[in-house]
Amino acid sequence: MKIILQNIWRVLLRELKMMFARPLYLFASVGVMLLSTFFFLTLMKGGAAEKMPMAVVDLDQTTISRRLIHEMQATPSVDIQLITNSYPEARQAMQNGKIYGIFVIREGFYRDLVSFKRPQIDFYVTNAYTVGGNTTYKQMLTMANLVSGAFQREVLRKKGLTDDVIMHRIQPLAIEGHMVANPWGNYSIYLVSTILPGILGLICLMLTIFAIGFELKARTSHAWLRAAGGNYTIAMIGKLIPYTLIYLILGIGCHLILYRFVGFPVYGSTGRLMFGLLLFILAMEALGITMIGLLPTLRDALSIGALYSMLGFSLSGFTYPQMAMLPPVKALSYLEPLRHYYLIYVNEALMAAPVENSLPNALALTAFMLASLCVAPRLHRALVYWNYPLK
Amino acid sequence: MSEYKYPIVKSFVTELQRIFRDPGVVVIFIVATLAYPLIYKALYWNEQINDVPVAVVDLSNSPESRAFLHQWNASPDIRLTHSCTSMAEAEQLLRNQKVHGIIYFPHDFERQLADPLGKAHISLYCDMSSFLYMKAIYLSCNQVMLESMRNIQIDRYEQMGMDKEFAWALVQDAPYSETALFTPTGGYGSFLIPAVLMLILHQTLLFGICMLGGTAREENDENYSFASLIGRAGACFLIYFGLAAILLGFFPRLFGIPHIGAIDDILLLIVPYLLAIIFFSLCVSVFIRNRESGLVLLISTSLIFLFMAGISWPKEMIPAAWRYLSYFIPYTWGAHAFIHINSMGASLLHTNGFAASAATEWIALWILAAFYFIMASGLFYIRKKRVLENK
């Protein structure tokens, strides 16, 4: 037992020396994670799209069209940056990416309105920019309905009704929207909660491949095994301890920043959510071992690792839901650890679901760890015989 | 090697040989560049998210609420899958992710509608684990609500003694028409894939050039002459011009992604975009010591560049510091220019009353290309002196 510990200690010391000799290790883990956390937390200001630029084509140019523009400008979600009497001008501004929506008030709008000729309002949005387009669309839709309401109010007032009575006639039905677990509709909470753990997972995967693969590439794996007394398990444990510690500390730090410091909501158990994150980190590390085990050429394993983990961001289904994916793609999504972490996050942070809902995902993450044991014989042979293309 | 009269031609040919003899670079430059778009297209195959499951809690159990539900269920966006007797039951379904939304009619729904002064409420609960659920549920429900409301308004005006035609005209006093310009399907893939195509070109070039630079440095085969800079850039440009033409010109047409831009405009855009990326990547590659370290260090820039460019998150909502930084990344200008030309019909050569000019981004790309060309020349010069000193 003492010899085992001594060997692990020897491998660990060797690893620490290598780690501090090359700036890459710390920079690619701690540096990249700090930078990404800072970037994504400062990127989205309040997390709600406000003052989205739009245009109004005012062909009517009457008091009522100007009042309409004025009222629209007063809303928080849009900012009228262009008032013009030329539709092509507004359309060109949209093609230049300067505005996301165009609201057209036709010529004779006021005249037709008061003479009950039902003048039409037209509005146009772009879907080429989805958040900007949606926000502007919602505001223009609301505005178009308000126009109708405001006019009805005028007519009813002339008929001698009080405002209170009028309001109920104009608005007899209303929807109260509730955004479950993210009542502010905060885009930042939604996005960062999955993207930052995803980046951490990406780091774990790539760096694990690199740390093991570089021994193979530089043909130092014999020295590594010698330090471990020729024992593969000891060699792996000693090598991975420092990295695993770094990843786990980064994971805990990321969790504390998001849920304690910044205060993203957790409606279930923070402890279980953090446990899920740690499982995810270990699963990504294990996936790294599996990849370098299957493809002992460093470059191949890294290329595949990069491809695989980048796809995880889409396949996890946090932006484009899994239910909309084609069946084979859906099946593939279960092979991404990030998908399982995302589901644990939804269960714990958003839905406060019973723990058994997260259990299959926790087991799946554990399965990634066990799978890495299957490549042990192959990886061991590679460490000993260098039986792979070098470049 | 003396058969080449000019050193530029020599380094151009050498670089082409190095690229094609290096399976790692071929995988990144050619295989990844061509495979990634196909994978993303498969991932976002269904543009729309349909039939989002919704639970119903109808405590009023009235003909009015049933009519509302019937009408809503007809919309392709959602499907009413569960009928619950209590909110608790529906919440349970939401928590277990069996449904992604709940619609709730209170007891007094029918009474409030029947009362000429009443106001009826519907509560709508949306799962925020993906913003696309909310969009599908909320927008389609809102549409049905507006239609039902008009009918109720007409009934109430008739009760007040207005004649039916007048009531109808009053309610429909300003009808509206909404149009999604340029990308009528408004799907997620139509929005994201053009941006992803540009990102693939950007990142594969960056990783590939860093791999070439790192390999040369590992093998002590570095050449930092000015001729080498031009020759290397030329070789990458030659390969990528073909790839970019396939990705940006051919791919959207083949797979039904929006493509209303003119081909000659797109080819014209490719030139400064590639030059800017190539010189930018050559600058970065000077700092890369190993063949693989570029990929490990820079993989997460793919997400950072994507978000910093202001495509998924509107550029107007990005803090000034990040926005200014983004101006130095070729992707920012390239992606917006491509979306403007390809998805919204802006142009470089065919500007007229209908097509706006994408010249701003195009010129910015040329400025970046020139800037990074000068930077790369400087860095190469410094590095050349350093290499000579070491020898």
C-alpha cells in the first residue's frame, strides 16, 4: 500500500513539474474559464432585449400618426431610429442590419379611420436576426392592437360612456403570461447556465486528451509508466489527480459565481445541481480518456474531441429543443454529456423536480466514466508499444 | 528547390505540399469544413418547432373555453395533450417535462364574459428551459386570444344597441397585416446556419493555420521570410476560395437555406473575408508552439466570436467594450455581411432602389485584412530575428 501511494506521489510530482513548465495547461484551463465566465456574464447587460432599433414609414403624417410614433417610442422594447416616408429607405436600413422591424402607416390612415373605412396597418420584421426580430415583432403587434383600442375608446367616449366602462368593452379578455422559473424572461440566465458548464466540459475533454496524448506524441510514456512502477492504473491516477482537482475547483467556482454571487435562481436543490455539474466534469474527463484510448494519435483525438464537444452545445437541446430534432439526431444527443447536465439543470434549477427525474441522467454521466475503463487495455498497449502513427 | 525562380512561388508550392501531406490539416481544412455544414443542417432539419405539448386546466368548463381550446389546438405550434382537473396536477406534468406549457381558465371565465362589464382572464404558464417553447406557446395563444376578443367585443357592442355592421367595423377599425421579410419560414436553421457557415470558415482556417505554424516550430522548419508570408497566405487562399464558394454559394441553394443574394456578390465578399482571416490567423500562429496547442487553447473562441459578433444576441445589447473588440475579429464583419447579402438581399454590385449596399462591412474587411497583413509582417520579422538569434 505504501509503495502504491509512493508511486502515485511520484507520478503526481512529475505531472506538476510538466504542468508548470508549459503555460498551456493552466492557461487553457483556468485562463480560458475565467475569460469565458467574464465574457458571458458581462455580454448580455440586463438579459432582456431592449430598445431594439426599428423604423416607421409614416405616409399619413397626421396628428394621429405622430401620436402613434410617440407612444411606440415610449415603450422600453423598441427604439424608433428612422422615421421616413419612403418604404424602400426603411427596407434598405433593414438589409443593412440597422433595424429589425418596419411599421407602415398608410397614406390617409387618419381620414379612413374616422370614416370607418378600416385603413390597414402593415408591419414587417426580419427573421435573419432572431432576438431582435422577435422583440420588435411583439411590440409592433401590441401597437397594432392598441391603435384599434384607442380608436374604439374615442368613439365610445363620444357616445358618453365613462372610461371605466369603456376599458372593459375594449379589453374583455386578457392573457396573463407566466414564465415558469425565469419570470423576467432573462436571456442571460437561460443561456449562461448551460453555456459556461459546456465550456468547462470542453476544457476538461480537450486538456485530458492533450495531457495523455502528449506523452504518446513526445514518446515520454515509458518514463511516465516507470514513475508509476509500471502500473497503468497508478499512472493514470497520479496523472489525472492535479487536473481533476483543477476542473472540480473550476466547476465549484463557476457554480458559486452563477448561483451565489450573480444570483441566478435555483428552485430545487443547489447541492444536487452542483453534484450534477461535478458528475458532468468527470464524465467529460472520462470521455477524453476514451477518445485518446481509441485514437492514440494526439491530433486525431483532439480533432474528434473538438468536433464532438462543439456539437454538444447544439445537441443538448437548450436552444433548439430536442423534440424538434430528427429521430437519429435525437438518439445522438444522448451521447453528449452536456445533454444530461442540461436535463439535470432543468430538473433541479428550474423545475424543482423530484430527484428521481435526474437519476437517469446522473447514471448516464456515470456510464461515460465506466466506458473509459473499457479503453484501458488499448491505451496501455499504446503507452508501452507506441503502436500508432506519430504525426 | 532551386527550380523556383521566385521565393514567393517556392513557399506557395511548399505550403500546398505541407497542407496536403499533413492528414491533420487536411482533416481540419477540408473534411471538417465540408462535414460540419451537413451536420448542422441535419441538426436543424425541422425549421419550426411543432406540437409543443400543453396541459389544460379548465375550471370554467364552459362552451367558451372549449371553443377557445378547440381553436388553439388547430394551430401547428402546440398540441393540447393533457386535460387536468387542478393546477397541482398540471404543475406535476410540467415539472416532469411531460408538457411545456399550461393554460388555465378560472371558474368565473364564462361569467365574466357574459357580464357586459366583466373582464375574463386566461393564465398561461410557459416552460422557460428553452425560449423556443415560450415563443411557440405564447405567440399562438395570443393570436387565438385576439380573435376571440373581437367576437366578444362585437357581442357587447350589439348589446349596447349598436347595429352589427357598425360594431364589426369598429372592432376591425384598423386591421393589420404582418410580413416576415426575406426568410418567410422564420425557422431556427434559416437564422443560424448562415452564421454558422461563416464561423466554420473562420475557425477551421484559424485552427489549421495554427496547426501548420505549430508543426513547423516543432520540426524546426520555420520560415518567417516575407516571401513565406505571402506564399503561405496564397496557398490557404487558393484552397479556401473553393471551399468558401461551395459553402456560401452552393450549400444554401442545395439545402433550402435562404439564398436571395447574388452569387457574384458572395464571391466578391469571400475575397477580403478570407484574406482578413488568413492574416489574422497567421498573426495568432506566431505564438503557437506546438502542433496541437492551438486547438486546445482556441477552441472556445468559436463560441465567443459567435456571441461577440451580435448575431444570436443583438449587437445593440452588447456592451461597448466587447463591441469594439469584436470589430477586430474578421468574423463579426463577415457574418453580418453574409447575412445581409445572402439572407436579406443586400448587395455589393447590384445596389439599386431595392438592394441596400453591404459596402460598409466589405470595406471593414479590407481594412482588417490590411491591418493584419501589416501585423503579420511585423510579427514575422520579429520572429525571424528571434529564430536567427537562437541558431
